[in-house]
Amino acid sequence: MKAEIIAVGTELLLGQILNTNAQYLSRELAAMGIDVYFQTVVGDNMGRLQHAIELASERADILLLTGGIGPTQDDLTKDALAAVLGRELHIDAAAMEQVEEFFVSRGRDMTENNRRQALVIEGCTPLPNETGLAVGVAIAQDGKFYIVLPGPPKEMKPMFDRQAKPWLQRHALTDEMPIYSRMLKFAGIGESLLEDKLLDLIQAQSDPTIAPYAKEGEVSVRLSTKAASEAEAEKKLEAMEAKIQERLPGHIYANTDMPIEQKIVEIMSERGLTLSAAESCTGGLLMESITAIPGSSAMFLGGFVCYSNEMKEKLLRVPRSLLEGEQAPGAVSREVAEALADQVRTITGSDFGLSVTGVAGPGDSEGKPAGLVYVGLAERGKDTEVFELRQGGNRESVRVRSVKTLLYRLWLRLISK
């Protein structure tokens, strides 16, 4: 089946907010075996919104509309869809009760326009909003399936996952076998190289299908297959994962959707290993990524953000002869990355010490180019390794990729044991 996503809101057209809803829904629909051929963004205008719905109805079987179902007069999504379908709007009693209880519980007077959030279309299935007030809508007519969801992602995502997805499976996908998916997570490899290694499988539309996704510093591959049972699906998914692992050894760190820092926290916690870090150009981004993971307190001892040469010398005892002087390699160097990793490990008494020093940009520093970064990996009883990175992109890209690369190097060390 084919779907179209219609995002409603003038603020989207003005670029005031990003359309992350379309990204989320496209991925979820693909996992259900539903192809998304078009994504539309339309402003808060009754005529243009109706036209967008009519056009989408001609080329898609499933229409998902997000946004425009709040309390104000420019929230017109339900009005437009009702007009296109030739149906009336009315207040849903359960949704209205939820809206009223919200205001009573907070001791606030409810303005009349909030009743609009309880509007539903005649003959629809109301989709309860568990994290907000505006009720959603699901309706089938003339072989087409229409879903109306809230705009805020914190409301849209749970409504789709818990309400709309089951409705689609019952009403639109009744003749389809269930779709099972597995997410493979990669590190230490870019999207283009990964795709090149798997191109024949991707182009062949093999079963399971292979869909790569990339974001800054990491790449994922979603494997999807239709099967009559979970056991049958697992057999096919495992066979494809093994084939990909054979082509890309040393890069798949997980077969479930998790960041590499979570995998590192799991491994080190299980083995009773500890970690510390010293960061310059990344300014604490490495430590933030680790400590954002629940359970990291079992393995992360602490660290230092040593942005200036003075702090590198005072806090981490990096010799001044490495930092300053005509013959000094300078803060952005292999020598300083090595010293930082060694010293933070020694000072904290951790099993592993990590370091990052470099030029995040956009300008050069110490006569060294933006994107030049050195990352260090120290381990108790082992020689310290330093890796030179030369990266393009903006300041944030350099910082994120530096952190992800260092975490990849640590993961490789851990799995080699």
C-alpha cells in the first residue's frame, strides 16, 4: 500500500520548526511495509489544505495528517478533512471529559475554544491522546484510510504507536503478513562505504530488505521481512545479519537500536571495568554521552574539561614543554593526546582513560587546520594509542564525529579481549 504524509502548519513553511514528524512516520510506515511516495507541507489555510487532501487521495491509499488539531481558529485539519469526505464534525464525549478534567485539575478556567480539541469526524474511530488534549481521528472511506494526529512530536509519536498503528493493521493491512524488523548499528564506517559493501543486496531488494540510515557519526541498517510467524522471521533476519557481518567485520556493535555509548556502558559494567576522560575541543560532549546512559555510574569515574593550556597543565599535569615554546608540539598534537589519556587514567585510577584534543573550527588554531583532532586511548598495563582524525564539516560535526570515533576505538579494544 502507498501512503502520503501531510504536515500542517504555517510555521513549518516558514522554517520556524523542523518537520521531524514526517521522518518518524516514514520510518515507521516502511517498517510496516507501507511505501511513502510523497510528503506534503501545507499552511493553515482551509482551501489549500482541502486541495492537498484531495490530491493525496488520488495517489495514495493511506493519508496521515499531522498538526492543526489544537484549540485555535487556524487549527483546521479536521474541518478540512470532514469537508473533503462530506461528513460532519461533533464533540467526542470522552475527549471532552479529558479536556475539562485537565483544566479542573489545574484550577484554571477553560476557554470555549478548547472544545475544538475534542472534535471528531462523523463515523470515525477517535484516537485518545495520552500525552496531550487534542483527540486524533482514524477513518476509512471509499477504500482510503485517513489518520489525523497531533503536531507536537511528544503527542504524535505515542498516538501513532499505540492508537493509529494498531488501527491500520486491523483495517488497512488485513491481507498482509506481519512485518518484522531488526536494526543493525554500525560504527567506524561511513554511509557511502557501507552502502557500497551492501549495494548488491540493497539493489536486489533481497528478503529481508535492507534500508540504510545515517546521522552524524553513526550508521544504521534496518532489516525487514514479512513472515507468518516470529520464528520464521527471526531465522531470515539472523541469516541476513550473519551475511552482513561477514562483509563488515568489526563494525556492527549492536542488533538493536542503541548508541555505541550504551553498548560500552553495558560491556564495561558487566566486566567491572572503569573509565575516565579528559576533553579539550569537545568540551564535555564525550562525558555527557556516557553519563546520559542509565547505569553509567557503575563504570564512569569522572573526568576533566581542560579547554585551556593552563588547565591541561594544572589539572592533568601535562608538561609545559609539550604545550608552549618554539619546539613544543602544542596542545593539538599526538603527544598531548597521549599525555591527557595517561594522566586522566592515572589520576582517577580507572582501567581506561580517553582524551580528545583538536581544532573544532571554524578557524585554524596554533597554525593547525580546523577538523584536525587527536584522540587518545589509555589502558592499565598497555601502551597508549593515539589516532589522528582529519575531518570536514562544521564545528558541531567535528565534535560529534570525534566523540563517536573515540568510542568506536574503545569498543574495538573491549571486544578484542
